[in-house]
Amino acid sequence: MPALKKIALTVTSAALLSGFVLSPAAAADKDKSDDKQPKPPSTMSSLGGEQLGKAGTQVNLGPGAPVLPKKLTGRSWIVADAENGDVLAAHNSHWRLPPASTMKMLFADTVLPALQPTTLTHKVTGSELSGVGEGSSLVGIKEDHTYTVHDLWLGVFLRSGNDAVHVLSEMYGGVPQTVSAMQKHAEELQALDTRVVSPDGYDAPGQVSSAYDLTLIARSGLQKKDFREYAATASADFPGEEKKGKKRDSFEIQNTNRLITGDIGVDPYQGIAGVKNGYTTHAGNTFTGVAERNGKVLLVTVMNPSAEESHAVYKEAAHLLDWGFAASGKVTPVGELVPPKSIDTGTATGGKGAAPAAGADQGSGGQAEAAHASAASDGSSGVGIALAIIGGLLVFLAGGVLLVNRRWPLTGLARRTPPTPDPAEPAEQAEPAASTDKS
């Protein structure tokens, strides 16, 4: 054999051998890297079904069911039918994690019914803004300026404004009372993984929730007309600075939910109707969304994806929604979203009475008129706003289709004529440039 050929074979063999030798080392390095990632607890709640208490991905594929999306990196996620409560698939759904601004869903579900009418005005004091966390996402509320409750809720839902949360909390009776009421309401909803420390979701020791709980909370909030309309609003005008002798200016605010407004690398999701995104240093990116397609309404929650790509939380949520719509009717549920304690389901585990939070369509109308219509694109922003909220979904929202478990024996909750409008984050931080909202 020629010497040159022998050398070539020797080099090739050595390269192949080194590949075999190095591959286990590379795998070990990868394993070590994986070991640095937090692991779910060995024991989690099994509320809603035994499979939901297991670590890892839970799905029961039937004939013709699509496989789950690849490269899902969320530490925890869930896909559920918003109407009948079936959980179609889940991943560590009871893992108790920092929620960031998705905690604002519980804040709104708790406080919205008490602060009526939304035309009520309030003059802001400096003390009401003093407790807002450093680096928080803000809508831009100013001391000694007057705002309506409606204005403040737009600040909460669209800009995830912790300043708006603190003012509304003071109107409710103060931050401690608000936190206590939120915790009590979470327990009523059976969101038992949730511990409330701050009303805005700002990072605080011991403040946790779970993908399962956030989905329960969103489902409850969507029973309320005001909640639905705020959550689906893409952009609105917010009061600016008051200047003596001059008409008060306003400025436009846009929803930080990128599946509604879109952004570079993220298209508005067809059929999206909210509900809330969040970001903090400890929570990472979090998101709960609701979408409707062909009469099917799904809820999805994704917590802290590890993917480094921009807007990963929205992309993974969108992939899960796509999968859920395609898989509906082709999978066996891995569990269910349980009803509130006080709902009488007619089963042995059901409570007595009716839960106002889940059983009544609460809140006043007229929000959509004051805000920019979500179905229209906003030429001034250059962003394709709410292509997601198509005509059929607007009917779904305005018509008061309540996302209740059909097993709840509640009457009078069918589709009905839209009501007549009323007259008249750290944030915690602001999200990093690609995904702003510091709870």
C-alpha cells in the first residue's frame, strides 16, 4: 500500500476514533449543562387529575392526533379547553414558579367587580405610587392627576403598569387588603399552588403560582365582560399631563401581548383574545392566552421558556394553540380544570351555592368604545394590530359567551345580544427590549 494512502487511512481512523471518544464527553458536558437547569419537584399537586401531578410531559394521543410541537422549552405549560375544562396536554403544570405579571389576572379578577362604575374618577397621591418596585413597568401615572377607573385598568392590561395596580389597590383598601383578598379568591378558585405577596406580580420572596393555576384564574376572569374587553384591547388613548388652562392631552398605549399586537418575528395570532404576559428576572417570561377558532376556545399557559430566541414565550404558546386546535377530539384528556369551590357541580366534590367570580358576567360595558377597536389595524403604529381579533371573535367577546365548564349547572349563560354601552412590569421590571413587561 502506498505510504501516502497509509497516512490518509491512519488520519481518517484517528479522526473517527476521536469522534467516538469525544462524543461521550460531549454528551456528559451536555448532561452537566442540563443538570444546572432547575428540576420540577418529585411531588406536585394532582388537583385536576393524577397525570397532572407527574413530572414531565403528559399527553394521551389518540388515532389521527398530531404529535406535540418540537423544541418546547417552557419549564411548565398547559393546553386546555376553556369551555369544558378538559386539559389536552400539560408539562409540569403544577410546578410552583414565580408568575411575574400574569399575577395581574388574579388582581383584576379579584378587584374589578368592586371598583364600579368604571367612570369613577380618582386623584392620585404620591403615597399611592411610593410602593411601586424599582424598575417596574409603568403606564405613566402622575401624582396629583385625575384618572378614571377605566383609564387605570387600561394601564394594567395593556402596559402592565405597576403604578396603575398600586393606585387601584389603594382604592380597594390598600395593598395588604388587596393581597389578602387575592389570596382568598385564589383559594376559592382552587388555585392552590398560588401564594400572593404583591398584587402586581413583582418579584417577592415566596410569591408563586403554576401553569395550572394561572389557567384557572384566566378562565375565571374571562367570565367578566370588563375583563374580556380589556384583555382583548390592542391599543387605547391614555390621559397625559394636565396643564392649567389647556385641554389635557393623551398618548397612545399598546398591549404588550405580542400575540395581539405582533412584533418583529411574531405575527398576531388569529383568534387571540388576551389575556396576560409577564417578565421578571426570577420568573423569566410568562404568558397565558385564550384563543377561539371555529367555535373552539382554548387556554394556554407557558412559564419560563429557556430558548434564547426573541419572544420564545409567544412562539411556544402559539405552537401549543395550533396543536390544541388540531388535536381537539383526538386526544384523551390528561385532567381537567376544576371549578371553584362554591360551584355546585352536582357531584360529590361540588360545593354549594354560586360563585360570583365564575358564575356571573360582571362589570360595566363601554370599554371597547373608548379604546381603539381591536379588529382594526392601526396605521399610526405601523404594527398589524389585532389581525387576530376577527369579526367572529368580536361577537364571541361582546356577546358574552362565558367560558364556563359545561358541567357547572349554571343557567342563563348562553350567547346573547351585546349589551348597550354605558354612557358618558421588571418590571416588576420592564421586559427586556424583546419582550417588555416588568411585572
